[in-house]
Amino acid sequence: MTGTPPHQQRKSPFAVVDLFAGPGGLDVAAEVLGVPSIGIEWDADAVETRNAANLPTVHGDVRDFGPGDEPFREANVLAGGPPCQTFSIAGSGTGRKALDEVLGFIDRTHAWYERESAGEEGETWDDIQKALDDLKDVRTGLVLQPLRWIFQALLRPRDGGDKPVPFEVVILEQVPAVIEVWHAYERVLRSVGYQTAAKVFHTEQYGVPQTRRRAVLVARRSDEPVRMPAPTHQLYRKGVAPADGLFDQWVSMESAMAAVYERFPEARRRPTPFRVVSNYGSGGDPKARGRRDSDLPSATITGKWARNRIVSTDAHETEMRRLSIPEAGVLQSFPYGYPWSGNDQAQQIGNAVPPRFGVHILCAALGLGAPDEAVWEKLLAWQPSRREDAPIEPHEQRLPNARAREAAVPVDALAALPARV
């Protein structure tokens, strides 16, 4: 029995459209794998970072576009991580109510597709979108957008053709609480010809120097079962020493930074060991704050990571220099020289997909084989590529066939939306 063949880069048969693309974590992963991608992002700061990174980008609202619009007509892979704050709060009554609303809208969207495909009259997508716009929190309805894109690709021809061109692969990710939404997506997608799988991953098991959990859905139009990436590293458990065995030890904070120093001698070095004292979980008691030493993976990098203190590991816990933007990016597995730009860069980092995890997901979902050391070296050494085309700016000037919805969401409401959580 042979194992998964290592990834071999060649001209890709895939092209990705990344909805809610954020500052570029999944797009960087695609780039190092030689897979072309284009991202749609509303947040101006994340777009500024993407432009600095020379990542193909449409700056606008996902709801105003579809698979038939010119920049996306060649895409056969749909990816995205819609903001899901309204129902990602575990155990809250508000979160449960929003989740129930979303599950109901998934069923309504599926019923719309079935009527459209059968040529029957009834509730249209415009009717559903109006109801979504009327929700108390506009973010709740955004989780329906990938499903709309999938169904529109199944229903309508693209690029002047005479037959619809469905997305071959769908990849969606979000916080663990969204797994119930992905399971509802699975039920619907299986009914229209996709094989699916969804699970919650621990990113430290894939070489990310951080304990972060993500709910991932992968769907393929294929008779073969969907394959999820196999772990390459051990699961971190507090107080449990790494064991010798099948998997590598998880990657510590200081190991991740040492790899940077080896390649980039000009990088500002951080003395080790050090301890990260979390801004969270104190319950009003400063002594109860979470602590991670530098020989361990980082705790989850959230948008508030800049509030964390860095101290010495002795009993005195002497204050040290706090994490820099490049260092926090490295703990999200971004290249050291990633060109973070715009405002609120800490939030951008916390919202992003870790590129190393993205590589694993893409390789499995697209059947590219396991990533090898050459891929990881390319990620570590990544620099913005040169592009002749300018970033695509606002949608009113960008696409003559962009759909302006009658019930437009107020701009100030959209401006508050983060790229990802």
C-alpha cells in the first residue's frame, strides 16, 4: 500500500474565487500551489493588504456579484468564510436564534433552486435576499451567499455558453460553532450531486504554530468520496508532553520564529524564552489569565492579540516587547515579509485563514497530493508576485452587469463587517 503522493506543481486545472477573502490567507496558499485565485473583499483595510501583496482582488460586496460576472467566469472552485459572529457565540440564546434562522434560510434557498430548475413559480432569490436584508444583523444572512453562488452556477450558463458550469469544488471554513451550518449545507449539496465532508480541525496538527480550531466543509462534484487532509503534527494538550510516534511534534512559537531568523537574518530577533499572558479569560482576576510559554504553540490569534503581554518565564515575569505585526503574522503561518497594510492590522491577522492550513485543505480538496518540503519552503520565502493588471476597484465602475439590489444594506452597516473571524 502506498501513501499519498507528494504534491507536484504543474499548470493548474483549477481556478479559485474566494468570497469574503480577507487579507489573503487562502489566496497565498493557492499561489504557492500554483493555483490561480481571485478574492472578493468588502473591508478596505483588508483590500489594501491584498493589493500590497499583489493578490487579484475585487473590492466590493459579495451580494452584488455571481459566478456569471466576468472576473469569475473561469473559476471552478468556490471558497469562502462568511462572517458568522451572530450565531457563533456558544450557548447564547441570541446565537441559537440566529442559527435557527440561518438553517431555515438554507431550506428556503434549496427550495428556490428546486423550483428554478423545474421551471416552477414561487419565492425567488430576490424575495429571499430581501428577507435576509431585513434581519436584525446583516451578517447573519451572509452565510447564504456561497449557497447562492453554487446554485446560480448550477442554473445559469457562464461566459456566453449554452449550459451551466457548476463549481467542481467548494471549500468553506469558519469557527467551530458553524459546523451545524456546514452539516445543513452538506444535506442540500448532496441532493444536487456533490460528495461532501465537514469536520472541525485543530490547526496545530497541520504545522500552524497556534492552537486554533476551524470548521471546514469540502464538497466535490465527483463519484469519489471527499478526502480531508490527514494530520501531520501532534495535537497539543495542556500539560501533556509530546510523544514519540507517527506525527511530528506541534510547532512552537520559538521554532516558528527561528525558521524566520534562519531565512531572514535582518529580522528583528526576539529573546527566548518568553511567555505570552493572554488578555482573555481573566474573569476580573489578573492571576487567572491564560499563559503560554514560547516552547509551546501560541494560543488562538484573535483580533485582540495586541493586548496580550509578553513577559519573561521566571517568577518575576518581567515585561518584554510585545508581539509585532510581522511576528503575529508568523504565528498565523504567514510569511515574515507579508505586507500588512491599512488600518487595524491586528484584526486583519486575527481574522485570516492561516496559509499553512489553507495549503493542506486545498491539496486535499483538489486532489493535489500531500504538500512536500518544497511547498513549505516556497511559503516561508513568499514575496508578492508582479502583476500587470491593476486591482479591480469599486463595483459600480467595475462590472456593467453588476446587480444592484433594490433593498440595499446601509453602507455604515457593511463597514463594520470584519473579513473573517
